[in-house]
Amino acid sequence: MSCAMSPAFHGLHVVAGLSMNGYLQALSWTKRLGAATDAMITNVAWYWHFVDAIWILVLLTVYLSPRYLGIGT
């Protein structure tokens, strides 16, 4: 995966995560959260934290390591 493709692929996952979080927020506003949605909330939270962890890896490998290792200069 190229250096430009990796952040773009991550961006698609961020959009998916924001959509899921928005859906849960809409359920909360309409007071439709309950025991049936507990697993959904947990899964969305795990997904969001996974996307966040992947972003840290992308940041380290694509943006920071070339600068500190002198690659591409």
C-alpha cells in the first residue's frame, strides 16, 4: 500500500466510525438505547479505538519515521 493510499484508507474507516457514532448518538437523542443496544455500543467503541490505534501506526510509519530516519530528503 502506498504512502498516499494508507491515510486515505484510514480516512474511509474514520468516516465509517463517525457514521456509527452518529447513529448511536441519534438513538440516544430519541431515547431508544437499551439492553438490546449494549453490544452495539461496545462494538462501536472497540472499532473506534482500533481505528485510533491504526492511525498512530500510520502516523509513526508514514509521517514521522521518514523524517527522523532521513528517508526521502
